[in-house]
Amino acid sequence: MNGGTAGTAGESTMKELIRQARIHQEIAQDLLAKAEEISSAKPDNDSSAEHLVRTRWKFTGRERQVAGLLIGGLSNRRIARSLTISERTVKNHLHSIFCKMGVSDRTQAVIKLMRAS
């Protein structure tokens, strides 16, 4: 075996991993921007997503904040730290959000929220 060939294959794999990481980073940044937009939306802001959240699902202000951070991909712990509430309170808000949306998990909730925007 030629060591140069293995290096090229390894280099190619590394470049692909870096490319994929950049794509994932861009997606994460887009999600975080959307989460920030939703979580910081003022009650009088009548964007389609905010309107759905307020009228269709009737989220409370705190539930809107949790939903926004949920879209951003944050864990319960990170949501709790961001909002300075306990993880148990986050779980309670998520349970309420899931019930109002008619979903059973965070993935389904994120999909519905993303489609609504």
C-alpha cells in the first residue's frame, strides 16, 4: 500500500466531515435565529407563526419562549438556564405545549412549529 493514497483518502474524508459540520452549523444558526425571533416576539407582532402560536394553540407568554428555544434545539437544561427556571418547570411547559399542539414529543412539536412559520 502506498501511504500517499491513504493520506488522500483520509484528507478527503476529513474535508467531507468539515463540509458537513459547516452545513450543520448553518442549520443550527438558522434555527437559533428563528427561536430568538419567536421567543422575543412582542404580543402585538402579527407574524404568521406568532399568530398561530397565540390563536391556534393559545400558548402563554412563557410557553412561547420555551417553544422558541425548543425550535433552536436547546435541551431542557439549556432552556431552563436561559429562562432562569427549573428543568421541572420546563418539562411542565413542554407537556402543556405538546397537549395544546396535539403532539407526543419535541420532534413533532418542532416540525409543526417550523411548518407554521
